[in-house]
Amino acid sequence: MAIAIRLSNVAKSFGEVKAVDGVNLEIADGEFFAMLGPSGSGKTTVLRLIAGFELPDSGLIEIDGVDVSQTPPFNRDVNTVFQDYALFPHMTVLENVEYGLKVKKVVKEERIERARKALARVKLEGYEARKPGQLSGGQRQRVALARALVNEPKVLLLDEPLGALDLKLRHEMQIELKELQRDIGITFIFVTHDQEEALTMADRIAVFNQGNIVQMGSARDIYEEPNSEFVAGFVGISNLLHREGRVISIRPEKISLGSEGDRTSLGQVASVMFLGALTKIDVAIGSDTLTLLSKNDGLEKFPSTGEQVEVSWNSKYEFQVG
């Protein structure tokens, strides 16, 4: 498969702070790729380096096989959607979408036609005459997407574009973004600190920490087989068990009350928390605390705080992370 984006030993510092520390990365043409990590991990700086808003101190950045390491943003075949959308409040929706084409001096008839098609693609037909202030948060997000897509970029960069939306709308937009990416077939690079977004939407995920990629793979790879304490703790909820000088990771949904698995332990219930569809149970076992997630099917009776319980899991779900 063709490579849309390649970073080779890319580094970037801001004063004494090394924001990106020798990142190597290849993103395939047509891939939905997520860069996941906490604040200050380097993910947003990498996105800005790809966009051209920052230039690397060293290393190589290629787009479609062409070195763009020192190329200004307007000469790169990418477009960016930001968290705040950056729409012009005095312009109509149609004027916002066609603005980039106007700057490129595309003739009026063509840019209006392309802007209308871009709005149709994000399900905003009939909204052309409205101003951004007359739209909901989800609609403004769609306008920002249409404005980026109207330029037909090789790569679309998304800098936490769902962060300002409420939870229900964010979930809806996750599905719509994935469907849109599949429909148009271009490369999406999505920056987020929200593990659920990355796991839900991405073909592959790069987990960032301290300026570099610490693990990369599919959502299932990252979640089921974390390679370090950091990844196990950052991506989802993970139990870390300290056994004979080793640190073992086990996900809470893999643990159950009782003795069904080939690993068993006795402990005391530290807390029981109702979460709707699930109940979260924390069990203190020696110096460790295990978290269990159990379905609320109306049949199971959950233990009380302070109660002694037996918990178990299958050893095949353990992964050594330290």
C-alpha cells in the first residue's frame, strides 16, 4: 500500500523542552490514523509538523513521497480541522466553505458548486445561507469539515475536533466521521487524548508519551496487549499486579467474582459503584487493588463494601508490562 505520510527521525524542541524526540512514522494512503496521548506527549506537535505550522529541527517529513520538511503550509496537500472550528462569524456557511477556493482564485461558479457538494457530503444541504452563530456545535463541526474537504486534500488533519461537543453528540460524530472517511477514501490523521475516540474510530493508533511513540498498532493490539505500564494505564482501565518482580496487566472485564478462571485470589471489597449498564467493584488484595466491571443483567447480586470475596481470571489475559 502507498505511503501518504512518512516521518523519519523527526525532532522538535521549544527552548529547553524537547516536544518531539526522533519520531519515525509511516501512515498509509486512505488510513484512519489516530495519535493518542496525554497533554504534552508530542502528538499535537507532530500534527503541526505535518501541517507545516511548525518546522522540524531535524529529520524528514514526506507527503506522498515528496519532502515537505521546510515547505510552508499553503504548499502542502493537507488541510486541518481545529477544535474551535475557526469559522468566520460574518460569513454564511457557503461563504465559509468556499473561502479557501476563493483564496486560490478558483472561478466563482466552480467554487460554489464544489462548496455545495462538500456541504452535501457532510449532510448540510439547505444550510448554505445561515451564519455560524445560527448553528449547533455539531453543525459548525460539519461546516469546518466541509471547508477542509472542499480543497480535496491528500491528507485531512483533525486536531481534537470533537472536544467541544457534549457526550451524546460526540459519539454520533465519531460514527459519522468514520463513515465519511470510508466514503471519500482519503487519509485522516486524528489527534486526541480521548482513548475511547481512538479505539472507536482508528484503523491504527500511535500512543505518544514524552515526545515519542511508545506503542503503535490496531485498537485491539493496543488495548489487549499493552507493552508497558504507561500504555496499560492510559488506554482504558487496567489492573497492574505486582508478582515476583514482574508487573502484570489484566483488564477489569476479564476478571469475575468466583473461581471460574485458572488464577484466583481472595480479597476485600473496597468499593461498589453503579455505572448504569455496568457495576464497578474494587477489591483490595494485599498491596494491590483489582477493579472488576460486571454487567447489570438484573440477575447477579453484587457484594457489599467490606465483604470478603474470591475473584478469578484466565492467565491467557495477562500481559507482562514491567
